[in-house]
Amino acid sequence: MAQESLAWCEAGRLTYFDKATHWVQHEEAGTVNELLVRFFGQTPEAGGQ
């Protein structure tokens, strides 16, 4: 379902966490925060890369 949801996003990105459960934001807080900082720090001109 997550993969199909990317079709609705202009700059979506999907990351899997092998050892995390439903509470990924708690179980992998450091990694989730780093990914969010990188994502929100991008400019639209960069095409989400």
C-alpha cells in the first residue's frame, strides 16, 4: 500500500525499517529525524533528490 501511495506525491520517498514496528518514530527516532531533516531541507528545484 505504501508503494502505491507514492503515485499521489510530488516528491514522496519511501524508506523501510526492517526492525521497526508500527511505532517507527519511537523505535528508530534518530534515523527518522535525520531523514525528515534531509527531506525538508531540499529545494523543489532539486526535484526531491
